[in-house]
Amino acid sequence: ALAKATSVVSGEDKEKVKARLRTGTVVSKDDRNWELRYRQEARMINRSRAIAVDMESATIAANGFRFRVPYGTLLCVSDKPLHGEIKLPGAANLFYQKSVREHMLIGFETINILKHDVANSLHSRKLRAFDEPPFR
């Protein structure tokens, strides 16, 4: 659903979306300055096979699991500290100006696709359905 929504919102074909979009595990850290000690953290991050490091995604995942609601996060990756590219204020502002609106629209489109395409089938009995009170 995420790839389909990205294609719809961006107008890009499947190949361009595939080159741009990554799905996978996100590692959470409780220290905002972890990238300043990259050598110490690298082993754990590499072992996890994570595609990103993010603090807020862990909160969403923990509460999604706790309340039995399907969850996902769509991250705007504005820096690449694992590749030696730490986010600087000017570059970050430019990135956010260009990307935030598109990412919000992709998120909304993904939810609409899931509501229509998967409304009658849940991937797990343990999840709440879209027509249950928390989603009304």
C-alpha cells in the first residue's frame, strides 16, 4: 500500500518509487547524540540490519502493539549519519520544505488504500478492525 500511495502522490513510476522507497526495521535510540559516538553504536546498529535510526517510531510501534492497532511510520530521512552525512540546519530546512507535504499526502493515501483494500481482512486476529470504535 505504501509503494502504491507513493506512486499515486508523486506521479513516479514503479522503478523510480522502488529506487526511492525503503521498507524495513528502524532502530530506536534513547540518546539524541548517538551519532557523535558512531563507532560505539555501529556494531549494534549493523547487527540489527536496520535501515534507519529514529526515536519517535518506537513510541508509535510500542503503542500500536499495546492497543492492538495496525501501525506504521513514514519517515522523512533528511540525513545519513551512518554514511557520514550529519544533518545541518540549512540542509534540513530545505529538505523539510520540499518533503513534508508530500510525505503527509503519501501517509493519508496509504491509509485510504488500506481501508479500502484490506477492510474485510486483517493480517492478524489480534489487531482491531477499521470499523471498531477507536477508528470511527
